[in-house]
Amino acid sequence: MSENLFCSGMKRVSKAYMDGHTRTFRGYPEIGKPVRKMLKQWINADEPEKAAMFFTEKCGFDPDYAGFLIREIYRGYL
């Protein structure tokens, strides 16, 4: 994936995985307002699996990064 898709900064995810590993992701992908609204609607409707499918299938992100992004939407950071 091209690095110019990411905003500056680092986000460290720790203690989020049962295997004891810490994963570090480089920022957030650029997401337009309509897509952001769609993702928030899915999360508010308690359908995070749709957001996971969008990130993994449509965007091509790996499952760890998709899970990280979904958690960030729940927390209100994305």
C-alpha cells in the first residue's frame, strides 16, 4: 500500500490482542465524509462486520488494521 494514503503520526495498539503482541499502525487512511458517515451508521446500527468487510475486501487492509480502524470508530477518533 502506498504511504501517501496515511496521515502523519503513529498509533500504537497494545494489549488489544490475546497473543501478547503489540501492533503499530502508521496513522489513519484518508476517508471521505460520505464513507465516514456510512461507517458510523454501520457502527451505530451494531453491524461492525459490514465495516470489517469494507476495510478488508474493498480497501484491501489486513484484518488487524481493519480491527484497529473499527475500534477507532467506536472510540470516536476516526
